[in-house]
Amino acid sequence: MPDLRDEIAAALQGFLPAEDAAAPPLRDAALRLLTTLGYRSDRTLEIEHSSPRAFMELLEAYRRADAFRPEKALFSEWTSVDLLCQVTDADLADHPSLFKETDVDPGLIRS
């Protein structure tokens, strides 16, 4: 049985480009690492071209932009953004829910 530390090291290596190859997509490498660490969520969202502007438009569409403070988040320095998973209270509960929700809900501010 592989040691968890070896699996984590392999997942971290997944962020680096292979010899004579381009770096793998950051989103894919990050999801592999989160999976290795035991984080799983059906609530993921691919933002068009990983664009920070598209992320801001998503917040505005759900009327959550007022809760986001670009200056505090150094938004002007962002080059890409992806929502890899959303973990909510229901995901952490000891008992499973009868209704499985898989959509990202920007209104769940405690997630």
C-alpha cells in the first residue's frame, strides 16, 4: 500500500512540467492534489478561460460582488481563477442528505 506522503509528493510533482513538455493545467493539478488529500466535492465550476473578469461577473450575477473586496484580495494581480470545490455544512454532516446538491451556490457564504 503506498504511503500517503508518497502520494502527496507525486501530486505536488504534478504541478511541474515534465521534461520537454508544458506545465499541466493548474486546475487539473490542484484537483489531483485535493483528491489525494481527501477533499472531494461535486460542486466545481469551470470559469471561462479561468478569467478573473469572468469570476467577477459570476459574483455580480449572484449579487455577491458587494461581499467581495477587490483591493483586499489584490484582484488587480490575479492572472487566473478557478473554483475547485465548495464544501458546505451538508458535506461535513455525519449523515448523508436525501437530496444531493451538486451546483455551486455563491450564496453559501459559510462554505
